[in-house]
Amino acid sequence: MKANPLAKNYGALTPEERWRLILAASARNDQIECDQLARTAGRITLSMNDHAPYAYAFDELSKTVFMVVLEDTAA
């Protein structure tokens, strides 16, 4: 199999372009290309309140519990 000729230009992609290509590669079950695209991504710095990770985790957990309760009531 021939290597992707566009792979050498992955570093020049915008974050949105890279995201779209990662989604397309994922839909094709092409984990190698997903990994290559992810490795060429830049890094960003994120700042948030120190309690935010706990709030985010609680929010995700509450959504999961809601879906389970919804499934149980539908049965």
C-alpha cells in the first residue's frame, strides 16, 4: 500500500480541517491516519477554575444516570 502523499502536509492544516479528516478516517476505521493526524496537531493552553473538572465529571455522570433511568422507565 502506498503512503498517503498528503501526510507530509498534515502540519499545515487548520484545527477544523484536521478534525474533519480525523472524523473521515475514523468513519473508514483508519486508525493509523487518525493517529498521524492527531500527532501533527498543535497544543493549546487551557485555563479554568480548579473545581471545573469535578463539575464536568458530575455533569457527565448525571447524563449517564438520566439515560439509564430513561431506559428503565421505557421498558
